[in-house]
Amino acid sequence: MLPFIAGIAAGAVAVVAYNNNKKIRKNVNEGAKKAKHLAQEGYEKTKEFAKDVKASVDEKVESLKSKKEEKKIEKEGEKANGNE
């Protein structure tokens, strides 16, 4: 009995879907357009975030390089003065 009821329900869903296929297709297309728009916005935001992170990392690397260079120069100066 249960398979019979499930078959009737599936058939009813198919008939409703067929009768409303234009409306369903329109809603699916609108949903796809919205999803595409949101994905594009997310992609653009991610690109901007990546640029900011890269700039921040580059600044940090340059800062560390300059500090290392300063320490190296300091040590060379101490050695030249005989203050090892």
C-alpha cells in the first residue's frame, strides 16, 4: 500500500511541476543570476583582500630586511672599532 501512495505522490509532483514549468524555469533562472552576481561580488572582494594582504606582507618583509641590515651594519661597526 505504501509504494502505491508514494507513486501517487510522485505523479502528483510531476504533474504540478509540468504545469508550472515556465514559472519554475523563471525562478531557477533568477536564482542562477543572483548566485552568479553574488559569486562575482565575492570574487572581487577576495581579490581586493588578497591585494591588501600581499601589500601588508611585502611591507613586513621590507621592515624585517631593513632591521636585519641595520643589525649587520651595527655589528660591522663594532668589529671595526674593536669592540667585539
